[in-house]
Amino acid sequence: MNTQEPEIETRKRSLEIATEDELEKAMEKTEQLYEKFLDEYVSEDAVRKYTTETAGYGITYLLENDYARIYMDVVDSYLRNSTTRPLRLLEFGCGGGMNITRLVGLLEKRRVPVECGYGTDFSPRLVEAAGKEAKAFLPLHLAGKLKFYVARNEHLAQDLIAGLGGDENQIGSFDLVMGVNTFRYCHRLGKQVDCAADIYRLLRPGGVCINIDMNDGFPAFRSRLRGVDENWGECYLPSLEEYASPFETTGFEIVKKENFCWIPHSAGRALTLGCRVLSPFLNLVARDRAMRSLVVARRPA
């Protein structure tokens, strides 16, 4: 008998125990972060921040202008001529529903037919508010096309299908999936690849994902002024390359990747106007420092 075998087995078992302990600690930390994020987004402050009546003027302006141009460019370039049926839309991390509500209204104005639109968020309070948002700001025939469900980004496909009563036909059926100011939380939880993989599964071949989120290069975000070293997981912002990487890893074609936008979501009318005036100059001298990161990713046809 080899006298080293017991020692080798002992070392292997020690490594297995260490790995199990590390995994358990990582899962515990993830759940703690999740609970902290949930506490923030079930509050009345969150509802006021993410619904039209009480949100900043800046986000309303962006949804009708900068963001609208991005959406319509994708629709015109990749979707309008690649399908003969009405579009199926999904927004993950939809908050109070402002974004997808405005997009459905915009597509109606541009005479782009929509079959249905779904919004998901991990906050039941915001999902409830999103349903009210759609009814308040869309005609009845359009509001009826929107449904909202509780779903975590890292379990997007599973939770959405569960919300729809187990309808597996949702897999591979969506033309456009989008997320605004939500994908960074997947990075903070270490679940960015899981979310990107679910988006890939949910999109039809040739479908497109639009991801807009905070740029780590913008120096004035409040999260950059906090104790990053002490609370790294709570306030980490990915770089543009890090936003794109999970989509590349899961098989997407990256069709656009850039920093853009100098208007804060929370801006009032005066600040919005000032930022609009300065934007051309700022884009010229410091575009990589703009507020938002944009990744447009397409599932190969």
C-alpha cells in the first residue's frame, strides 16, 4: 500500500471542506446583498423615484429623446425587416415601468405593431406601481398589451416563466430585451453571466438586447464617493468592457458599445437644458466620461 495515499486523501477532503465553506459564505453574502437591495427598492421613495408623476424631469426627457433614438435605431436596423409579426418586448429590472411604457407608446406613434410587452423586477412594490403606470399613461388598448411580473435578473427566464404559469413558449420568442440601470446589480451579485445567458435564451435568433447603465468613468456618481473599499459589493460599477463581456461570453454579437449621455435622471428642467447645451462639447472632449454605458448585443440569426 502506498503510505502517501491516506495523506493525499486527507488533503483532498480538506480542500473539499474549504471549497464548501467558501461557497456557503459566498451564497450567504449574495443573499445579504440581495436583501439590502430589496429593502431599498420596496420603499415609497423607490416608487416616487421610478414613476412618472414624481420622477425627475431628466429621465422623462431621456426616454423621449436620447433613449428613444437608441431604441428606434435598433428597431429600424435589426428588427423591422427581420420579422413579419408584431414585436414582443421584455424589460428586465423595469422598476416603475416608465421605460417600457414609453417605448410601447413610441412604437405606436411610429406605426410599429407590438404584440405584447413584459416588465420584470425583483421588487413586488415596483411591479405593482408599473402596472398602474401603464394604465395611467397609455391608451387602454396599449396598456392591455403590457404585463408585469416579479423576477430576479439572475433567474430571469425561470421566474418569468413561473409568473406566466409555466409557459415554456416564452423561450426564444422575444424580439427586443432591454434593461436600464439594472445590470450593474448582476455584477455586484456575481451573476452577470447568468442574466446574460437567460436573455440569450429568451431572445429569438436575430433578437437584440439593449443594456444602458451607469458608467464607472463618470467621476461624479455618488456611489464613487462612498467607502468603496469597505462596501465594494454594494456600490461597484462595471466598466464598459465589463458590461459587454457577459454578452460576448454567452454567444452574443456586440453591435454597439459606447459611453453616452450627460443628463442625470433626477435633473430638473433647468439642469436638463444646461446639460443638453453642453453635451456636444463634452462628447468631443470626454466622451468616455459620460454618465451612461451602452451595450447593444444581438443573438446571431
